[in-house]
Amino acid sequence: MRLLHIDTSTAWRGGQQQLALLVPALAELGVEQRIACVPGSPLSVALSTWEQVALRPGKHPVNLLRLAGLDGVVCTHTSGAASLSASVGMRPIVHRRVDFPIRPGALKTRRALGFIAVSQAVSRVLQAGGVSAKRIRVVYDGVGRPPTVEPANVGPGVVVLAVGALVDHKDHATLAATAKLMPQCRFLVAGDGALRRELEGVGGLELLGHRLDVPALLARAQVFVHCSKEEGLGQSVLEAMRAGVPVVATRAGGVPESVGPRGILVDIQDPAALAAGISRVLAGEGPLPAIAQAYADQHFSVSAMASGTLRAYECFVSGLT
């Protein structure tokens, strides 16, 4: 099988990180691949040793017309890639990571050969938008166990860590409200995004910006918190579980599928419930982190993600849906 992965993003979000893990893992399974991405983007740099096709910002349709003449199975990893590839006559396999509602009857939905959903929650959203269950396969994210590193030097205190882009659906406003209820803790946020200035004005959070030392931050944290109001699955949650850090998270999207009884789940946009969950962990009343770590090791490895993705590709291509 020969694949053409298309990713139009210049950011380094969960989708790009997953693709950077997927490509070498699929190569180990004997799959030939090319990557169409924006030159100089974090994804382009991460996959610099692989054959790449340049996508120029503002000129994607021209690039994709050229890509349409290339052989191989087209796999899109951003919403923009799915729309553009469909507009030039491609029939891509669409990776869907978010649980936002889709527009029924959209061209990119009709043209898709199939969808790989990152969770059952995302699958349900696709079906609610008119996609047949036969055209969907669920493949969970894969993450590696963080390396053994020294804890990050962020100063004293009880550290509650959140990792994620500063965007609306991650709901850092609720996290800030929770922080005000727990002045005995330090709430550190690794990530950047459009809402940074707004969140700086709110206070209660220590905004670290984009960090390359997340494993060290996880090693320092007493609690990992994830308070999204919408979430496909939550890659950072899986990373925390594999690092053995207790997780307190909201019941958003696919998060309950990964955390389940192995962490503490609370309702979305409820600062008091989030604070109570964090307090339970700090009091030693939460589930054992080792149980969550063992579960994540078994179910959310990169190899499991790659093999599941390949099976989905083969299924869609062969028409056995």
C-alpha cells in the first residue's frame, strides 16, 4: 500500500503529533508513504527524513490539483485537507479527531472513502451528521511512555498541571475559576494559542507557553487536570496516564473512554466539582495511578494505533465496509 498523507496545518497540535508518530510506525509495517505539508511547519520538521510534497499557504488548491495526479491512497489529517482534497476530485480517508458537529451533506463528507474516528464519541457525532456507521472505524491515539527525566524546576508548591492549546473548547476559564478555589495549589498550563492574552487577564493560572519538556513537567506534577468542554479523546490525558500522574478530567467527548474508572471524571464547566476531584487525589483517595498507567500501556501504544489504522485503511480500500 502506498499512502499520501495531507496535513495543511502550520501548528503542532494533537493531529500533527499523531501523524508524526504514525508515519514511522506504519513504515515498520511495510507501508510506503509521502507527506504533503507546509514547508517549515513543525510537522515538516518532525518528518524531515520522509518524502514530502510542499503545500504553500494560500495556494493549496493549486498544490492539490497536482497531488490529485499522484498515485496512492489519500489520507487527510486536517479539516482543510479534507475539504480541499474533495474539491479536486479525490476520495480521501479522513482522520477525524474532534467531536464538533459536522455539516450534513458537505462535499468532503460525501466524497470521503471512509472516516477514522479517534473515539466512539467522535463516531457518534459523525453518525449524527449522516455518516453511515459502515464508513467509520474507531482507532484510538497512541502515545509513548514518557522518558525517565528529572522533574522540571518550576519552584516549590503543589503543582496541578494542564497541557493543551489555549483555545475555547479546552475551557481554561473553568480551570482559572477552579484555581481561585484552591489557592494552596499552583495551576500550571503548558500550551499556547489565541486566548493567551485573555487568560493572562483572568489570573489564577501560570501560563508556561509552548513547552518541549512536558515529560519533565509531568514528573513534577502531583495532579494532571483536563477540563475541556469538547474533546475528541485527549492525547495529553493519555500521556499523563502513561507517565503515572493521577488524572482529573471532565466528561467531554471521548475522555471517559480513555480515563474511565482509572481517574476522576467530573461534569464539564463545574469548577467546584473539578476542585473536589483534585482534592480527592491530593488526599490519596483517587484511583491508583499505576492502574491507569498499565491500562494506557496496553491500550494506547503507538504500535496499537498504527496497526489499527492500517487495518482501517485496508478495509476502506478493499471495500469491505
